[in-house]
Amino acid sequence: METLYRKYRPKRFSEIVGQKHVKTLFINSIKNNNVSHAYIFAGPRGTGKTTIARILSKSLNCENRKDAEPCNVCNSCISIDKGNFMDVLEIDAASNRGIDEIRKIRETVGYHTAQGKYKVYIIDEAHMLTREAFNALLKTLEEPPSNVVFILATTNPEKIPQTIISRCQVIDFKNIPLKDIVDRLEFVCQKEKFNATKDALIEIAKRANGGLRDALTILEQVAKSSKNNIDINDVRNTLGLVSEELIDNLLKNIKEGNIINILKIIDEVYYSGRDFETFLFQTIEKILLLIEENNNTEFINLLKPLSDILKDIKYSEEKIILVKLGFLNLINFKENNNKTTNKVLENIKKESEKIEENIESEKTEVMEKDIPKFDEVLEDLKINGDLSLYIGLSFAKIQEGSDKIKLIFPYSKKLHFELIKDKKSFLEQYIKRKFGITKEIEVILSNSTEDETLKKLSFLFGKNYKIEGD
């Protein structure tokens, strides 16, 4: 039985799912007879790199090509689809990565075509070639015969030498959008008479990570195990995924700090034969989903610890022990973090209360002034005079004698002290002009340095701090 991804492999550019930019580029290049001599197809697995390479090979050699699309019925198209066309050579660089294979290409590249118009060399997993093989390929890539096209397909373009990249046109393949994968799966299900729910196909598309080939492989696997009636539970059971309810229950118990229940959930996952890495990935995905869709950042601090657990268990045989230790550390960290936060909030609250008491005390001092004449001065300033002067004076403790008025400012109101000090002469003249009283005004800054900032420092560090001078 032919596998689904081979059975439904596209045979024309128009059948390619996604990669619109790639299809447009090659359709225009073929129409204008402007195909380059060498390409690098770079992108994730299962996104159509080899498929498009074969379609391009067919278009270049098709006997009845219409515009840019191959006819798929001529001898050349049929032979290329079957893999026995002599002028299209596919090389798997993962198993043929040495210099000898590249030398064979160099020896044959100059020969005339045997069956078609173009020779096409498709080197899959090209990044696996050795350095010597790449060096042997350099000259051929730079100046191939006019009827030769090289296509280097790779999932790791960063491993290809810059000397090779500079001689090729690099085509970037993207992950296929989720909706496009789901639409294709629905099409295949209709053809194969699979009865699949929408939720199941979305779950399959998510697990394919942007690759259509993986999606079709998963669909085929699930269909075989569920007898062609596919729902989301069938997908999760086949792929070893845990239920959404279990993930929600885990997060609920983490929030509540219920260690016993968390350990029970870990045992349930382990003894049901589920994969711990998949389980942790699902938990991370759920937290990210809560953030993206609901702006719920309640569990955002769990992301880093969970990723650390994933790293710890990757190459370990005792996964269940490490997972339990990881979750116990996570709960311990969360509790300590909450205690620290609560303590800080409590300290802030106490400090705020002290500051409020000081403010009320200062207000009381100002209100306790019993100098009738100066009250009239303040009222007149408020209504008819300098408002900034009025505000500054409202923070002073006023002592009025027979020939002198003392304005005493606490150290925390140094700014207001400076303001009134600069306007002392104006204030004396103002009182004389308005009320006919001649009195000297003395502006005093209290010697106390226990202002609010110093109180905060004292609260945080005790007496063990030192203030350096300017």
C-alpha cells in the first residue's frame, strides 16, 4: 500500500500547499526562460523542497508543457515521477557524502542529455556533504553547461560553506500555515473516506510543526489505529499525548501548591506509558496558549523551570525521578517567591503607614499655628497674591513674636525652605503694605536629617549605610 504522503504528493506547481513565493518565482522563471544554473532550497522538513525540485525537473523536460506546468502524461514526466529518468539524478547526501560521489557528477556533467532537454542534479540533505566534496563541487557549480541545473536541498543551510552559497540562488521555504495543512488533510480524508473531526485534524496539524509530510504520516497512523473514524482522543492516544483535563489539573495543583496531587499526576503519566518530554511540551504549550489567547500570565514563571526539566531528562534513563525532583523544586521556588513577595509588600505597607503618619503630623503642625495676623497673610496670599508663596508657607511652622516672625521648615521640605528664603524681602514688604506691620522674617531649616528618604534607607539597611558627599 502506497503511503499517503507519496500518494498525494503534488505533481504541478498549482497543487503545492503554501510556498506561494516559491511557486511564483519558478512559474515566472520558466515562462521567461530564465532558470538559474544552481539553487539552494533551504527550509524545515516536509515543506515541499524535494517535491518542487521534481516538478521543476518535469517542467524543464516536459514534451507538452503548458505555460510553466508539466503535462504529467508524456514519457519524460512519467519517467521522472517513477524515478527512472536518466537526466534527473537524485543524490541522498546523508548516505553519499564523500568526494567520490561528487567526482562522478563532475565526470558526467558535460555529457549530452540522454532523454530530455536538461540535466537536473538534486542533492538532498546537501549540508551532510564533506568539506572535500563541497570543494570538488565548487568549479562545477560556478560554470556548469547551459542545460544543467543543480538543486541543493537542506534543512540546515548554516552548515553549507559560503563559497557554495555565493554560487547559488537561495530559496527559503517556510513552515506551512496551520489552516493550509488542515485544508489539505480534509481533502485527503474526503478522498480516502476517513471520517475525521475538525478538532482531530487541527491537533494533527499542530503536531506536524508546519510540515505537510509529517501531517499526512500522522493522519495515516491514526487512521490505521482508529479504523478510519478519527476524533481528537484517537490522535492523542496514537501520539502519546495526555488529555487537556490532566494538564489543567496539573496547573491547578501547582497554583495551590498541592505536592501530593502533583506527584500522583506524574505517576499517572508515567504508568500510562506517555512520554515525559511530550507531556512537558504540552504543559508549556498550554501556558503559552493562556498567555496568547487570554492574556493570562499567572503561570508565566513556570516556563523556565519546565524547560530546565526538559533539558535534564533528555538523555537520562531515570526520567520519573528527575521530573518529580523538578516539580518539587518548582513548588519550593514558587512558595519562597510568594513568601518574599508577601514580606516585601508587608514592609512597603508599614513604610507607607509611617510616611502617612509623618505627613499628618506635619499637617497638624501647620494647622496648630495660632497667629491671627499671619493667618490673614496666608489667606490674602491664597486669594490675591503669589500662590507658590502660599503653598511654600503652608509647610512652615510659624512662631510670631513682637518684632520677628520665624518660619521653621522640616528638613524634608528643603525645597520650600529655599523658595521662601529667596522671597523673604518680598514677604516683609508685602506684610507691611497690606497690613501695616513691620516685622523681620527669619527663615529656618530644621537641623533634623530624618527625612523620608533617610527613613527608608534606615528601614531597609538599618544603621549600616553611609551617604557620600557630592
